[in-house]
Amino acid sequence: MMKKLRISLINIHGLLKGSGLEIGRDADNGGQTKYIYELAEFLSQHEDVEHVHLFTRLIDDPALSPEYAVPVEIINDKLDIRRIPFLGKKYKPKEQLWEGLDLFVNGAMQHIKQHNIFPDWIHSHYADAGYAAAELSAVLNIPFAHTGHSLGFYKKKKLVESGETEEELEKKFKFKARIAAEERTLELAEFIVTSTEQEIETYKAYKNFELGKYHAISPGIDTRKFVPYYYQENDSDKHMEEAQRKYWVAESISKFLTNPHKPIILALSRPDRHKNLNTLIEVYGKDKELQSIANLVIFAGIRKDIAEMPESEKNVLTDLLLLMDKYDLYGKMAIPKKHDVENEVSIIYRYAAEKRGVFVNLALHENFGLTVIESASSGLPVVVTKNGGPSEIIPVCQNGELVNPQEESQIKKALLNILTDENQWKYYSNNGAINIQKYYSWISHVNHYVELVKENLSLSSGAGIKKQHYPNINISRLKRKIDHLLVSDIDGTLIEPKLANPGLKELKTHLMNRTDKMAFAMASGRNLALVKKVIDEEEFPLPDFIICSVGTEIYYTNGKDYILDKGWAKFLAGRWKREEILNKLKAIKWIKLQEEEAQNPYKISYYYDKEQYNHDELITVLGTGWYKVNIIPSHGQFLDFIPKRASKGNAIKFLCRKWSIPLGNVIAAGDSGNDVDMFRGPVKGIIVGNRSAELMAYETTKSIYVAKTSASEGILEGLKYYKIIK
């Protein structure tokens, strides 16, 4: 029998909390947020699921509820929200979070290790989470699935067509990063979940379409909440609460209307051009018969003051109010300012159904059409766009009519057909209430999904079908609890070509046979290619971590893969102005740039003339910016300029924080000036016997051992001194 699943859902940008969602607060808090929260809830109730962790961003913003600043919020005994801080505390729209995603990945990794909640499966929602899931999946070797919710390709296309320039769009929406993340997700995710078969077609615009695997699983709705209008609540307290809510919903609508008892034509969506609410007002405003039969009620997001709304939403709402005025619809049309999305939407649908009304959604294109199934479940017939998901819902549910959202006569005909024919109304109403329970409940969604996950994991021994071409990945490697981490410099420390390396064989045997409690890292001035060369030539056991290019890069080794830690790169980027430094150093005559392969974004490498070396001259040339730069001469011939934050010592600290290894459990071995930085703080140091001139003054203390023997033999001597090996 398969063990129960621990699933991590990632939804980075929306506002998520257990005490009620703020749907419609802005463009980032719409259907996606609701979908994910309900998916998490119903997944946690599945018998094959052990636990669901919902990862999002921690927000500590006085303008918002303090609940968004709670690091771990328990929703039920199998579900919690885990909030990871990055890019400050203030709430930010999703477009502004791209630059910090590596920091989110870092924080999530640290959190998972610290709380020992390694998932069996990850599921990302929207492109930003897809990026994060791909990174986590690579390092932790955990497979992931992805749901797009919307695609950058089409958003960009639409905005370009509306006349905005590529430069403006890139600055505002970061489309390059978004589309690259979407391409990578198609390549690496085990499968992509879509709401409909039609939605799969939309991915064809991407180069990696063929690399993706797709499963259409209809979103569910909470059929405990979206009940038919004739349903009676048995619990007297709930019944009372329901009655109060219904009263306030009726009040908020009827205060606009002269004859509030008439049937209502209901629309409910964000104030977005794409939702095409203006066409609905045009149809209603031009037709006296419709006006005499029914009132028009539009819930278009939540607003306090239109003047303070984002530009695009402000424009849409202003247009709606101007159309209301144009057709003189006062007393016949309501646009309420706010509603409690979490608790009142289901009541709004039921209220409209009791009034024998109809729900309308005329979006130019609707990916799925959640409002179509919510209203159907309440027994409210629909008139809905034929573009997109609804064209798959209506034939199954028989709960209303499909129309072309730009054909006014078609829309009017469908509305009159339902509003004036009692039998037609009942037919659509009953079908909706029955068929939604059958085909579109969250329970059926979650059952289908869990089966797909279990099938993937059982066929791939847990690593994901797409990853089967890395057969020798050691999954438990980074998850284990580490008692000791040995970090060793390579040249002059692990190996010394000028010496016979007498201890090398014995040290390799110790490293080869090390237990899970011992981790091994190589730290070198060399770049990754040169480190790999040493590992291959000397047949070293594979290290867990590699700190290379003088501490400017960290890699994890995962079987045959070397995975760059992008969070470390992001950390280094602060205040580092590479081009500026290169220009200033042109004034120094006794240095010469090393070859291209010795350089990287966070390291500028030179050869220098030992006789002429002048530290003060370097500082003068660098000017006020010198204190942001580490200047590292080594072996009398190499000179590296790297960000102040970059060093082998800081890289060790960073690794220890991320993988929960106490610094006091680190033993670092080195032979030259650029290794000194590793011995700071509680780290135990080993300086080998063949140390360079700049380390000659060191003597053995409590935390630094100066070996008598050289290279590998000196490391063994130190490990015995610290009682790591007998």
C-alpha cells in the first residue's frame, strides 16, 4: 500500500487566510485565490492525503489584516498556510515579485528543512509559483504539477494589440521572465492541470508545448455552500445567520430599485474590459420589454471610492455608470458597492433564483466559467458566452443557453426565452442543481487529481516520471540531519601536486564511507568546470555542496547534476556594480585580466605582478565604492575582486542557515589567505602543514588546528584532533 501523501501547494502572490478571503480586492485576488484555498481544503479531507501545506508570501502591512503576517496558520489538522518573507513586508502586486523569487525558494527550502515537512509532491499555481516549484523540485528531487490560471503569451499579445510598446510592457509586467518560467514549467512539470480540453489548446503558443503532459480536470465548487435556492438549513443558528445575510443582500440590492419584487438579470465579475459588462447594459438599456419584465443587478468588484481605484478598473466602472445614465436606468438597475465574497456570493445567486431570475456572463473569452457552475448549483439558469469553458459545461449540465457575447439580438432572445417561459426556467434550474453535484463538485475533482498523483509516483518510484532519466539521484541526501560538515579547499589542501599526497587515499576512503550524519563540501577559487575536473581525475566521492569561484557560486550535487543556488546569487547582487569596477581597474598597470572562463557575474579575476602589488593603490582607484568589494590576492599570482558579501565564509554561513546545520558543527580546511575567512565564528579550522606565507603566523588554538603534515594528511590529522574520526 502506498504511504499517504504530503502535498505542498505554492501560490505566491495572492492574499490567503483561513478567516475569509478578500476576493475582488484587486486583480491579484480573484478566482485563483478562491480556487487554491478550496482545493487545499478538499485535498486535506482526502483519505490518501497525510497533510497539505499551502506556501505563500508573508505580508506585514498596516493597510492589511495582521493575519497575513502569521508565519504558520493552522487551518485544520491536515492543512496549514506557511508564509515565507521576501522582498520586504509591504503587499506588492505580482509583477513586482519576479526579482525576488529566488529568495522565496531559499526561504521555502529553509522552512521545509527546519520543520522537516519534505513533501512527496509539489503543485504550483500561476507562472511565478511555477518558477519556484521548478527550482525546489530540482534541488529536493520532488516532482511537481502546475496550473497556469492565465498565460503571459496572451496577456502580452492583447496589450501589444492595444498599442502599448514592448519596452513599457516589459518594465511593468516582466513578460520575459514570466514567459520563460512558463516554458520551463511545461518542460519540467510532471503534468499541467487545465480546467477544460479547450484550455490545453492555449498552450500551443509555447515552444515547449510538446514537452508538456496535460490533464483537464474541471474545477470544483463547494456544494455545501452553493446549495439550491429551495434548500433549508436545519441547524437553527446557521439558519438565523443565513436569514440575516439574506436580508442584507436584499437590502443592498433593493435600495436601488423601484420594483424590487421583479425577477433579476444578475452579473457578477471583476470590473474588467474583458468581462464585457457594457454589452449587457446596452442590451437591457435598448429593450423596453426586458426592462418591464426584470431588473438588472451588476456586482462588479468591491469599491469604496471609484476615484481611488486602479486606472483600468476605474475606467470600466465609470463607463458602466455612464451607460446607466445614458439609458436612464435609475430604479431598474443596481450596482452595489460591496459584498462579502466569502459568505454572500452563494446567497446572491439564491436570492436571484428565488426571484425567478437569470445569471449572465458575457466574457469575450472565459477560461473555465466558475460563476456558471456556482449559479447552476444554486438553481439559477444562465445565459453565457460560448467562447471557452462554458461551451463544455452547458452541454453536460443543460442549465442554460450559450450565446455569442457580441451578438446583442442573440443575448436578448436567450434572456426573454428564460424569463418568460416558466417551464423552460424550471428545466434549466433543476438540471443545474442536480448535474453540478454530479460533475463539478470539489470531491470529484480531488479524487481524480489524487489518482493522477499516485499513478505518477508509483510508476516513478516517487521521483516523477519526467525525472526517470536521472536514475542515480540520492533523494535523502539534502533531507538528512547533519551532525558534521567538512568543507575543504582543493588546491594545496585536498591535493598538492608537488607533494606525494600520502594521506589522499585514506581521506578518500573516509569520505566514501562517511555516514549520513557527515556532509562533505569542496570550497575553491576554481570555477565549476575545473572543480568537476578534479573530482573526475582524482576519483573523489561526490561532495554534497560545492562552493566555487572564490565563494561567488554554490552548487548542490544531485547524482550527476550540479544545481546552482540562485538564492545565493540574488543575495550577492546587492550593491555590486561589475562594469564600474572593471572600468576603474583599467588604471592599474601591474594587473592583467584572466581568460573569459575565469570570470563570472560576481567575480572579476586578474593575474598580478607580486613585486609591484600595492593594496592602497587598488583602494584609491576603486574610490568610495571600495568597501563594497572584497580584494583577494592568492598564491602570489591571482587577484580576485568579488562582492563584499561573497566569500567562502559567508557561503558556508548561508548553506548552514538554509540546511539547518549549526555553524559549530562545521570543520573547514585550508592552506592560503583566501581560506582564512572560513575559520570565523564557531567554525572549527584546520590549517594544513604546507600553508602559504600569509598563514605562517597561525598557531593551534581551541578553534583552529595547525597541522604538522601537509595536504590530505594534514586534514586527517585535524579530523582526529577534533575527534571526528578515530
